[in-house]
Amino acid sequence: MRKKVIAGNWKMNMNLHQSQKLVSEILNGLGKDSKADVIVCPPFTSLSEVNSLLKSTKIKLGAQNMYYEESGAYTAEISVDMLKSVGCEYVILGHSERRVIFNESDELINKKVKAALVKELKPIFCIGELLEQRESGETMIVITGQIEKGLEGITSDQMKNIIIAYEPVWAIGTGKTATPQQANEVHLFIRELVAKKFSPAVAENLIIQYGGSVKPENSGELLSQKDIDGALVGGACLKADSFLSIIASA
Ligand code: PGA
């Protein structure tokens, strides 16, 4: 049985004070017997402080991006070591906002995935199709390409430290959610692809999160699907009560 993993992607929201408040509210509201694993991904400027607040709690810390080089003249970039030094265990890579707004290619994302894994930072590797790709029946082709290129050169052993987040781009921040059936169909496809590319055991243990307008009103049904193992939540993770309701529904 795979454990559900709920991650909150705060995106470019929350200054330091707001971050402290939000994480304190989440900690206060999270029951001791929460079944799901919880990850919060604040902006870089809040990581260190949020890490202090999360010490000796069950909530894990993640970053929203990183660069693959170890150090050097890469103005404004953040390395794996820097993230680990402020307590990050996870890093979101290949988010559609990075792909679309910042032109990140599959090749760049692959370098980041590899660099994270070498230093035992766990990627939440995001994939998903655009609306026009879904409408022209290309969803599975797009997903296959993103997995083939993004996970190129990754070993079966390393796959134990990767979470895949399926996020149809048309559902992100739009209020349109994939139906549980639409989402599960793609999740099953991803699992089968991973079984072929790596092994059935890797696929069986792989956490595949769904992301795209997940909210308390739809999370229970999405998370009850057989191949949906968690959620990557954007907008609804910015308020403690809605994030806590999503966690409780897992
Ligand atoms: P959303 O974002 O929940 O606001 O749609 C999800 C994401 O981008 O990870």
C-alpha cells in the first residue's frame, strides 16, 4: 500500500512573516494521527525560518526549484547544497510554470533531476499536457516524451527517491480540475510506462501525485482513485484550513 503524500506549492506567495504564520497554523491544525505524509514548499526566502519551525515535526520541507551546477558564477541561482543546508528534503522540478514561463526544457530539467538525486535531494518531478495537446489527443505522447527525456539516465534505485506529479497544465490555477477518471487514466498510463522503463516493482512503489486546482471539495474523490497517491496543491495550500482539509481527505 502506497502512503498518500500531500505537498503544498506556495509558488511566489508569502513573505517571511506570512510564511511563519501559515506554517504555524498548519502545525497547530495537523492531527497527530494524520495518515498522509505532508510536504510544504515555501519560497526560497522563507525556507530557513520554516525549517526551524518544522524541526521535530512530521512535516517535510521542499524547495520550488534549483540549478544543477554545484556552485559558481550563476547569478540568482540556488544549488542543491544550499537547499540541503536549510533543511530541504524535496525539490519541485519541471513545474509547468517553469517550463512555460521560464522556458525550461526537458534537457535542463533532466540535469536538475540528476543533480538533486546525486546529493539525495528528492525531486517532485512535474509533467503534464497543455489544453491544445489534450484536445488534439496527444496527452499520452506528451507524457511519454516528458518522462523519457526528464528521467533519462536515472536508475531504478534512484527512482525510489522520486515523486512524479501529474499536473495537466489546463487545470493549474484555472479552477478546472481533471475528473477523477481522467486523472486516474493518466496516472495508470504513467505507472505502466515506469514499469516498462524501470521495473514493475519501481512502478508499484512510485508515488504519483495529481495537481491542478485540487481543493477540499474535490480532493477526497481524486485521492480515492487507485493510482492517485497524493496531491500537489497550489492555491488551496495558502490557507491553513483548506490545506488541512485536503490532508484530512487523503
Ligand atoms: P493549483 O496549482 O492547485 O493552484 O492549480 C497546482 C500546482 O501548480 O502545483
